[in-house]
Amino acid sequence: MKLKFIAIPALAFLIACNATSEDQAEIGVGATNEQNQTESEQGDTGSAIESTEPFVPEDTTLTVVSTYEDVNIYAEEFQYFLNLNVSQEEEFLFHWLGMNELAIAEYWEEESLPGLTNRQRIHQDTWEEVTNRATLRYIAISRGYGVTPELEEEAQRNLQDFVDTMRFQGEDPEEFFYEAAGITLSTFALLQLDMMIINNFVMSFVENFEISEAQAMQFFEENREQVEEHLGMLASTVHILVDTREEAEALLARLEAGERARDLAPIYSQDPGVVQDEGAYHFPRGQMVAPFEEWSFNANAGDTGIVESQFGYHVMYSEGRETLQDSDHIENLKILASQDMAGIAIDEMIEQSNINFNTNYQLLAVIDF
């Protein structure tokens, strides 16, 4: 379960979704440290960006596309989330599948399901997301969450921070926002308070959601790989990289006879990284090639073996891996598990609300990207 409601109001989220990101190479065994290190430079002032002239939203109105009692869904709100979802999907198609602009344009007109194009599918999925959010807003308001002077001040600070940041970077805030979101910044200013009401309700619900340690452990057992990666749990493995299985088997026999992997690695390993720590790697999930990672996170301290990857044959020696008892993993696991279970509870809350919005489907159908 992913708590998709906890990311708005997110001018920062919007920027992150639409900013051009640098390609990040997967860290694999055999890569040099130079290939895997990045260094950020910081200015020597250390001060926050100073506020520029105040942002004053222009007069604008919202178009109601659906309603239930006092809760409205606006065409501009749907447009905003549709554009965000399209942007995220196109980012995936471009960076991970290598599609060019023409291929992406064709992709939207291809069938996703029988009789349903990808364009229609993301339109439907976004509408479901927006109606779920509106349902949650109705629930939040019925439980006492609403617009307060403090919330209005926070909303204005969000907008001003965004405007100041864009101006500092030499961008026109209105143009940047419209290009990224498909609505004006002044329109977003009208929508933001409704988004913040949902956020406050969801965050409070999650923070007060309690689970037992037994429930957290069950969550861990059912989602072990994802949890280990999320918590950054480390495995420690010494490996000796060679070209042939015969070489690997000969070295494995020496390990099993009692010789130290850290002594043999500097002599025989073809991995340039061996100079750093006698062939030892200490890493979380998601950094090494799959066979290397799988072996390391399933081995116990003292285990040996041979793993084959695109780099060659790895003679493996496990120095152990972190458990939940190490560091503060147990507490972080409980937080992670409670977020997941709270998300399920929120989904059930929405499903059981039996709220039916009165929707202008003709107006909804013409909203596109």
C-alpha cells in the first residue's frame, strides 16, 4: 500500500516530478569508487533565500465538475493531478524504457486494456484518485478538519517560498508552474487549502495509528526485501572476482580450508575496488548486481560460495548482515508498518463511505493533456 495522499501540498513535489534529473548509474561489483562518488558544493553563506516581493494571486475562479453536499471537485484540480500523473509516467518511459518523444506520443494511443488506450486508462485512474481525495476531504471536514488562519498562513508561505526559489534560480514562477502543472499558480493557490486539509487529516491519522511489535514483524516477513531496502539494512561480503569457474573453485577450496578471504582478495581479485577494503563490500539492497545481492542477503556470517554475474565469477565470503536488532531498525520498522496499515485503513474508510459524487461527465471528458 502506498499512501499517495501524503505528497501534497507539494510545490516541492511538483518541482521534483518535473525537474530534469541526472541519470544515476547502478552501483555494481567491479565499479570504481570514482564512478560511484558524487560531491555537492555548498555556498559559504549558509543563509536561506531571502524573500522577494510578495506573491499576490490573480483573481480567478474554479470550474465545478463534480459535487457532493458541500464538497466540490474542480476541473482545474483534475487537470493538475492528471498532468502530474502523465509527467511521472513519461519520466519513467523516457529514463527507464528509453522511449523518445515520438514513441511516447504513440504510447498514449496504444491499447492498455481491451478497448482502452493508455490515454483513457490514465484519465480513468486519475479521476478515481481525485474522487478518493475528495471523499477523504469530506471525511476530514466531518471530523473537524478545516481551514484555519494558521493553515492559510502556511499556504501563503508555501507559495512565497516557491516564488522566491524560482526567482532566485532565474525562472519566472508563473511560467514554470504553468508549464509543469498545466494550471496557473493563482489557480493552485485556490486548490491548495483543500489539499492541505487532506494532508493534515492523513498525517494525524498515521501518527496516531498504533500497531504491536508482532504486527510489525509480520509486515517484515511479508515484505522482507522492500523493508530491508527501505531501512538501508547492510550486508557485508568479501568477494574475489575471477574469470573462470575453475579459478573460483580453487579459491573456494582454500577458503574452506581456513584461509582468510581478506588475505586472498588483494592477490587474486580483478575487482579494482579491492584496494579499498580487502575485497569487502558493506551495502544495502539495490546497489549490487542481483546474484551478488541475493546471495549476500541470504547468507549467514561465515558462509562461502560462488556467484556468477556479468562481471565474472565471485568467490563469496559472508561477514554477516544487519538484523532488525541492529541500529534503530525495529523502531523504524514499526513506523513503516504503521504507515502501510494506516494506508489500508484509509482505503477501507473511503470504500465504506458510500459517497456518490454528482459528476458532469461531458465536462470531464474534454479535460486532456
